[in-house]
Amino acid sequence: MPAAIDLPPGAGAGFNVVLITLDTLRSDHVGCYGYRGVKTPALDALAASGVRFADAVTPVPTTLPAHASILTGEYPPRHGVRNNG
């Protein structure tokens, strides 16, 4: 696949991806997943017009290495990010 910079204008127009990540937020504490204790109207509206995942796993329980894995598709031993510091 060519790099995005090599694509002609408009070639990627069909892809609309917004990746939202939050540190230390449980899905069972967000309105779109059924929680009523705290209001999350912006997230609820975005979820209503997009895709939500009911099940997800992480290769590592620390934020920075987990984000590196999401963005690279690799496990921490491969991408080298092992902790938050």
C-alpha cells in the first residue's frame, strides 16, 4: 500500500476514522454503554453515529505501550515501548 503522501488527492476520501482513547476510563461508566451515574453527552452522541466495540483487549495494561500497540499493530517487545516513562 502506498504511503498517504503518495496518494492522489481524494483517493482516501472514503475513509473516516476518529480514534478516541481515554486513560483509566471503564466502559461501564459511560452513558452509551448504559451507565447513568455521570452524563457523557458528547461521547454518547459520537457513539450513536459511529461504531462502538463491546469487547476489547489490550496487550499491556499501561497507557503509552498500549497506544503504541494500537498505532503500530505490534506488541511491546516488537515496538519497544515498555512503560509510561
